[in-house]
Amino acid sequence: MSRMTPFSSPLLLGFDSVEKTLERIAKGGDGYPPYNIERIRPDRAEDKAENGDLIRITLAVAGFMPEDLEVTVEENQLLIRGRQSDDEEREYLHRGIAARQFQKCFLLADGMRVIGAQLKNGLLLIDLAKPEPERIVRKIEIAVNE
């Protein structure tokens, strides 16, 4: 018996990679570090026209220095990695704040681009531009074989 998935409809063609990506994302449900995703309203109309919708991902990365963080885009995935190294010179009597590593992955739609990233007050802010989709209508000619 084959399993039924939302993408097994005969009307959805070529979405195999999307299904695999969604399954991989569902398995990686680590909630660290916590994050927000918000739509940013541009102050100027020119910014809206130039970039489309602006989206900001905010990650709580208190204790991380800029050199401990890495933000990369690989194909259509935004990868954020954090790695803190233990300071060997310190002697802890109690250690409640762990030096923890993380990797967060966000799948980006076609055409989305990363505008920039900044570290501010223990928050990593990553700004993305989501362009307005083009509406393309193409008429397909029907060949007649006689």
C-alpha cells in the first residue's frame, strides 16, 4: 500500500523536491535559538517599489559574538550557524548558560534575496526582499495533424 501525501495528487506535477524539503524541515524541530519572522513596512515608497515586500528574521543569539555567527545562502536555503568556543581561562562555580551550537535553515522562495544581516542587542536581524511576482501568460499553440 502506498502512502498518500498532499503532493500525490495527479494535478501537482514536479513537486517531489518540495515534498522532500518539507519532510526534512518537519524532522528538524529544534526550537533553539528562538526566532521571529515579521513583515517590515518600508518607510519610503521607493523602497517598496525597489524591493517588494521586506521580511525580517530575528534570532535571539545572546552571548554570541559576530565572529561566532555565520549566515550563508546555498541555492534556495538560508543557513544560519552559531558556534561558541569555551573559554579555557575561566573557572565556573556554576554554569547555567551553556556554550551551545546551532544551525537554522530557512527555505527561500524563488526570487527572494538577502539584503543584509546585523547583530544588535543580542539579536541577529536578517532582512530579506520578496519581489512582486510577475504575471506571465503564454498562449500555447495547438498543432493539428491531418
